[in-house]
Amino acid sequence: MDYTPTQKPNMRLRNSSADGLEGSQLFEDTSGAAHGLQTGNQQAGPQAAGFTGQSMLSDPMSNLALAYGSSLASQGREMVDKNLDRFIPISKMKYYFAVDTVYVGKKLGLLVFPYMHKNWEVSYQQDTPVAPRFDVNAPDLYIPAMGFITYVLVAGLALGTQNRFSPELLGVQASSAFVWLVMEVLAVLLSLYLVTANTDLTTIDLLAFSGYKYVGMIIGVVAGLLFGRPAYYLSLLWCCAAIFVFMIRTLRLKLLSDAAAEGRLVRGTRNQLRMYLTMSIAAAQPIFMYWLTYHLIR
């Protein structure tokens, strides 16, 4: 029949209109474009950063400023090290801590009972003093440093037993002991300068010898805490006499001439001044020991 050809175009029109409706969307999908833009930015970011860094490195003014800053820093570090080494030789500090258990035990025994010790000279090897662990007569900083810390702890214990402990009071105790130590070393340096004594004593040597008194101070305070005030006075008196003898026999080899150090009478103004200075340094140790401990025992 004839109606069949006339109906096919209508069906094609319906299908084509339906396909057009399905192909067209109400909102445009922009996720792909955003992802592409993001990827482009990520790729462009390192390139831009690299370009900025290369431009800064290639800038001669930046390189000049960087080199100038490095030279200033190195010069400042060298100046600080040089000026600091003039007063406290940092490079030699390792020598004063080269100790072992045997040396510490012998040194503590020498500080408490120095009367039987005969040879007080420091041993040398090729014009260089041997390490303290090989010579009990060599000065060290280990015992003074540990003694100072232990003294502060014992002082805190003594204040706690008397219900007087406070962080502020303990800080005052530690700072006062440190200030007195520094003032003592400075006074000895000034005295050596005034008497024009030619000695190989350094500032660290004086600091070590002045710090040995903390051993006797600890013994006195501990004895007072355990056995009362009479034990404090007896033990402190013994330690004061021991440190006096120790300082006399040690410093006379450093300050006096060879003949006077051997016990022979040498007349001369300079030698007498050095002898008085040696006696004064040794006599100052018991005074400091009593001054820094008497208020801890009640």
C-alpha cells in the first residue's frame, strides 16, 4: 500500500529529534577543562620556580652580596675565636678533662691527705705536660666542675632539711659561689701582674687550683648534716689544713725560683713578693671554704 512510504520520514524525524535532545545538556561539563588548567599550572609552577632561582643565581649582584656576607661571617667567627682564646684557650680544654677513674681517686686522696706525697713536679713530654690521667700532679677541670655541681646539690639538700629551700635561694647560693670563684681568679691574675712573676700558670690552671676547695667544702657540709655542727667544724678544719698544704706545695714550684722551690733561702724583693703571694693564695682557700658553708649548718 501507499501509506508505508509516507510514515517512514515521520519516524526518522522522531529519532533524529530524540538524538538531539539526548546530545544537548542543560549545563556544560567543565571538569575536564578545570583538570587541564590544573595540570598546566602544576607543570608551569616548577618551571616558574626554576626560572626564578636561575635568575637569582645568574644575577651578579646577588652573588656578590652572598660572597660578601659569607666573608663577613667567617671574619667575625675568627675574631671571636681569637679574642676568646686570648683569655681562655678553648683549644686546650680537652687536656684538662683527660682524666680517668684512677686519676680521680688519687687526686681526691691527695686533696684530703697531701702530707705523705713527695714529688710535686708536673711531668713533661717533649716540652708538653702529660695528660692528667698520667700524672696526679697535673691540674684538671673535671674535679672542680663536678665539685661545684655537687656543692650546689649538697647546699640544696642542707637548705631542704632546714625547711629553707627555694629555687631562688639555691640560685643565689650557686651564683654567689661562682662569683667568688671568678673574683678570686681575677685577683690572683692581677697580683701576678703586679709582682711581675714569670710563670707558666694559665687562667685555666688558676681556675682548677681554686676549684679544688669544693672537695673539702662538700666533706664539711655532709659531715655536718650527718653528725651535727661539731663534726662540721672538725672535718672542715682538716680539709682547710689539707688544701693549704696542697696549694703551698703546688704553687711554690710555679711561682718561686728554682732555688726557693727546693727549700734554699734566696734573698730578693721579687722572690719575697712571690712567696707572700703563694702564702696569700693558699690562706685564702680556708677563708672561702668557711664563708660559703657556715650558713648551711645549723
